[in-house]
Amino acid sequence: MSSDRGDPTRQGGLRPLRLLLSAMDDEIARLYDERGVVGVRPRLTMPLIRLGRGGSLTILQLAEALDVTHSAMSQTVNALKRAGLVSTSPGADARTRVVALTGRAEALLPLLEAEWRATEAAWADLEAEIPYPLSRVVTDIEAALTRLPLRDRIAQHLDAADGRS
């Protein structure tokens, strides 16, 4: 077994953010369990709410509405189907599938929407409690990446490591 020493996946600035987001999702999932919502992970909530608000959509339409790839949404829809929260039917052509909520999902929507709003309110409280809110960090990082995209920043470090700079 190799040592963790030198393993770049065990260190770095993004790891704490990933762990924080995962812990927050786990807390929301625990809340769902406490409220009797079985089989719904927090990552499934947004597509459920969007389908509840907008009606049936194709996988591509849902992916575009949520700013994710078709492949990612296809996987999400499969997870929703396994949980009994959506059904799919043939679309306008052989490659298209239309996604619709099941009765079970429709019954969960009021709680899911209330949780979404409560999470946003709790997040606002949390941001007010800390000296530099994450929403400001995100805005600042977006501005910095506009000046120099992440791809270019990574390439600079790779080139420097290869002695090309």
C-alpha cells in the first residue's frame, strides 16, 4: 500500500470546500429522513421542484434549465426513476425521453419547496454571521476568473513544472 504522503488528492484548497458542501448535503438528507422523506437526496430536489413548477420536460430541457450536462441529467433522472419519483415516456423522436413527476413526488413537493426556502434563509443567516460571506467569495472568484480563466492558470502551473515558463 502506498503512502498518502505526496498524494495531491489529500491536500489542497478545494478539498475543504468539497467536504463542507458534502457535510451540508448530509445535514439536509438527515432532515429529510427525520421528516419521513425516504429516497430523496438533496441533489435530487432541484429537478423535482423544477418539474413541479414547469411540468413535464425532456431530459435535455431539464438539463438546460438546471445548467447541467445532458449526461449528468440522464443519470439524475435514472436515480429519480429508481426512487419512484419520476416516470419517463417517449418524446417526439426515438432519442427523446419526457420526464414527469409521479404522484409520490408531487406529494413531496410542498415539503421540498419549504425546505429549499428554509435552507436559503438559514444560509442567509450563516452568511450574516461570518465576516466574508461565501456568496462574496464566489463573486470575487468569478471576477478573477474573468481576468484569467482557470484553464490558463492551470496551464501556467503545468508549464512552470515542465520548465516551459
